[in-house]
Amino acid sequence: MPKTPHNSHKPGKVPKYGRCPPLEEAAGFYIEDEVDRERALAFVAWLRENKLSPAAGTNGYNWYVKFNYVNHNVIRDGKYHRSTYHGVYIKLFDDTWHILPSKDILEQFLLRDDMKEIAEGSIFPCYGCNYGCFKKRDSIGRTRMLFGRRIFVKAACLRQPICLTSPSESTLAALKEILLTRRSSGDLVIGENMTIYSYGIF
């Protein structure tokens, strides 16, 4: 598992308080491996070319790609509530880059047989972020059925349980297909008795 965004920045690379700089700028000085750096910059360029530009987060090296959703549980002025959600996060820590798919994108990722082994080896630990999920985390661990196999899971992040560290070209190719499909498939529909954090197949 990778180190977390809270404990892995070397001196001189600790993020400043406030909004992140452009991803290309941060990646240029943060990612140490030249091949990984060039791959990250190429992926960001692809995102921008395909109108999926990553928006800057705050208080850390984190960016996200937004998509639209419609919530059938909330009606305002006679219309279903519409908003945006973060489909993927891109973070810099431990001297490299990481992609953390959110629920909607992750489900599509896990449906691909060629990505299941990669996902299984990329379970991301809870690190006590500001969502407070750590109060409910499983600190002991348990054996669970994931990806069709019984594997041991301990204190996994509840919101982004998979962290793709220094993703390969094949992993990025799969993600690109999924992101383009998400972009062209219309708004994500949040059905009855669901929220943007609890819907779908898991």
C-alpha cells in the first residue's frame, strides 16, 4: 500500500495551505521518477484535450475531474436536483502520483477482467481525512469477498478504496475508455433511497 497524503512529503515538497497550483506545475517538481512524471503530464494533457480538465482542490496536492448527476430523491421548484460529483481524484504524495476513482468510475473499472488483479493490489488504507470515516473503520480487519476472491482487508478507505499508484499505460488506457464513456453517457442518475455516496453494485 502507498504512504498516505498526510505523512509522505519530503522537505521542500510539503503542500502550502490553500488552493493547489496547476497539476502540470506541481507534477513537474514533485514526481521524482522521470518516466512516471512524463506519463502523468501526458495523462493531464489528454484530460484537457477531451474537456475533462482536472479542477484544483485545496490543502494538499489534489485535483479532481467533475461529472454531472441528477438526484431523483430531491425536488426543487418541481425539478430533480442536479449537481456535480468528483469522478476521479488525482493526488501527489510519496514522491509520485496516484489516481483514486470514485464510486461511479470504480465500478466500471472493476467490471473489466483485465483490471481486477490491479485493483486487488491497490487497496487504499484509511488515513484519517476530514470525512471522519475513520471513526467507523475496521481496525482489526476481516476476510471479505472482493473481485470474486476472498482477500484480507484492514482499515480500507470507505470513499476511495482503490488507489492506482504510478498507473501504467494499460491502466490509463482502461481509465480513458471509462472516462470518455462516462462523459458521453449523460448525467448519473441517483435513484430512490440512494445518495451520491451509496448507489450501484457495491
